[in-house]
Amino acid sequence: MELGGRWGRSSNRRLVSETAELRQERRTGTQAEAADSSAVRARRFLLCLYLVGFLDLFGVSMVVPLLSLHIKSLGASPTVAGIVGSSYGILQLFSSTLVGCWSDVVGRRSSLLACILLSALGYLLLGAASNVFLFVLARVPAGIFKHTLSISRALLSDLVPEKERPLVIGHFNTASSVGFILGPVIGGYLTELEDGFYLTAFICFLVFILNAGLVWLFPWREAKPGSTEKGLLWRKTHMLLGRSHDTVQEAATSCRARASEKAAWPWVKVVLALQDMKNLLFSEMWDIFLVRLLMALAVMLYYSNFVLALEERFGLRPKVTGYLISYTSMLGAMTGLALGPILRLYKHNSQALLLHSSVLTCTLLLLYSLAPTIGAVVISSTLLSFSTAIGRTCITDLQLTVGGARASGTVIGVGQSVTAVGRIIAPLLSGIAQEVSPCGPPSLGAALALVAIFIMSLNKPHSNGDGNGKLKSE
């Protein structure tokens, strides 16, 4: 009996142990399946976000190259057309930071949807504009709310680990650039038709509506703010129905007051967040934004008289120059696919990669300015498409590293405002430099890039933790 009892107890222990092992294996298998499923959903989400970037620039690039021709057909003088073109950059200058901070407060989904739909409204109005006043009015919604790409980059920074962020942002830039390559081709074909500009603007409106539908169908995981509180208020109001009429009215008034306060709260948080950020942005991140401004000006000066300079220096026809621009644009789009190996080579040090890409950009701008043959121009333009694409990705990643992930929308918005300043200043500098020589604008760009390199060399590398806590909103 004793042996049988011991055998029975040891058998029971083995059964319990085997059962526990089976449960552990099942639990591990379930967790692995859940992890695989989550990874698949994350990849699908990233692909959808890449598609949003592609559609955004695809729609915009169908219309933007035709704007100067259309406003001229409406009877505007060159001066008026220049003022209208600058007004878009001025609106972007003031709205980029506000919209970026707003996306940090109210959430990416709401802000992204609002920006897409209001931009779509602007392009719909543009398709209906029959005079200069309506044309200017139609540019206002796009000038204020056309920040789809900035919010998408902020969303990417929320989703991916810090080491993968430059690579993912590079892929996003690639997808967007492909849209910018295809859009002008289709827009140029459509504008040859009767009322082609209006048709192109309406198709752009439809592309933005499609984009909004895609964002609406995203598998978002963000909680809907305020839904629980509204439910509690609804139940409390119903519980008061048994009380007096005056009490119910007082409760309803209180609910309305709290609701109006809640509606105003996001904008109050936006103002407070901007006030808290001001000192950090101008004390610890000034060098990053100054480098961004100088490098943006350098690249804009290079492109400002590209067609005219090649015609004056080498007698190159605008049609051939257009082929060269398309070629370099495709190379710039493909650069995002090569970011992975380059980042691994630099051990994910974005600041060192930014410094070296800026040195290469400065050298190539100088080579382009002094190029004796068209072959040297092609070589410098080819390499410039790589260096500038890498530099844009690195400066964005450096901003996010120092600024902090939770304030990513605001940080990217400030960066876009800095770029908007460059868009306003670059035409003036280009005109002055071009009075001296056709090589004046790119030569000035090389000088500005050299200043940016000097600033980066003087400042110590930004550590990952310096700014993270200071820009994070509670």
C-alpha cells in the first residue's frame, strides 16, 4: 500500500508537472502568435501611412506647377503673382508650429483628418476660382492646414523605436517623393484638355478625399477623448429626472458649462505647451534650427535658377533640363531605401551623418558652380540628390531626439516654420546673387552650407536625454 501510495503521489506530481508545462507552452505559443499578429498590423499601418504620404504629394504636385500659369491667365501681373506665391509661405510660417502643437494635444487622428479635409476644401475652391480674389481665398485653407506630411512624420515618431526612426522616415519620404514625380506628369497632361486646370484641381480634391477615407479606416488604437466622461454626464442627467425641474435645469446648465470648458481646453493646452517650449527651443535647440534654415536656403538657392543657369551657361533647352530634374528627383526618392545600410555604418549616429552629408552638399554646390561641362553638372546633381535627401531625414531625426517623442508634432511644426522662412528669403537672395552671375545663387548656397558646417562642428553632440523630458507634455 505504501509503495502504491508513493507511486500514485509521484504519478500525480508528474501529471501536474506535465500539465503545467503544457499550459506554459500554450501560453508561450499564444503570446508568440499575438506578437506576430501585432507586428503584421504595425507593418500594415506603416504601409497605409506611406500611401497617405504618396497620395498627398501626388495630388499637390498635379496642381502646384500650374499655379503660376493659371493666375497669369486670370489677369494677374507678375508682381501680384509673386505676392500670392509668397502668401502661402507666410501662412505656413505661422501655422506650422500651431498645427503641430495642436496635433500633440488633440491626437494625431483628429488633426490629420482635419488637415486633409480642409486642404481638400482649399483645392476645391481653387478649381472654382474664376478671378484673382477667389484664387487668393482658395489658397488660405491650404496655406494654414496643409501639414499632412508633418503630422504623419510625428505619428511615425510615436510608433517606431528611436533607432528605426530615421529609416522609417526615409521610407516615408521615398513614398512621398514618388507621388511628387508622378503628379506633374499627369497634371501636365490634364491641363492640355479644355478647362484642364479646373479638372486637375477637382481631381486633386478627390485624391485628398480618398486620403481622408484611408485615414478614417486606419486601425487606430487611440482612445476617444471625453467619451467616458460624456457617458457619465449622460447617466447623471438621467438620474436627476426624479428631482425638481429647477434642479434639472441647474444640472443641465452645469453640464453645458463643463462641456464648453472642455471644448476650449485643447486650445488652452496648446498655448501653455508653446509657452513652456519657448525657452528650450531658443536656448538648447537654436543650433539645430539654424542649421536647418541654412541648409534649406542652400538647397533652395541651388534650385532657384537651375533651368535659367543651365540655359545661359551651356545652352541647354528647358525640356532637357526638365529630364535632368526628373532624374535627380527619382534618385532622391530612392535614397530612402539606402538609409538602412548607411545608418548601420554610422551606428545610428544621426548628428555625424548630418555633418558629413552637409559637407558633401557644400562641396557639390561648389562643384556645380564651377562646373566647366554639362557632365560635371550631371555628376554634381546626381550626388546632390543623395546628400540632400539624407540631410533632410537626419535633421528631422535630430530634432525629434532632442525635442522628445511626445512633443514631436510641435517640434516638426517648428522645423516646418523654419523651412517656410527659407522659402520667403530664398527668392530675394537668389535675385540679388543672380545679378552678379548665373552661378551666384549656388555659390551663395555653398557659403551658407559652410556656415552650417561650422556651427555643427563647434557645438557638442546632443545627447538623447537632454531634451526629452523638457518638451514632453503631461
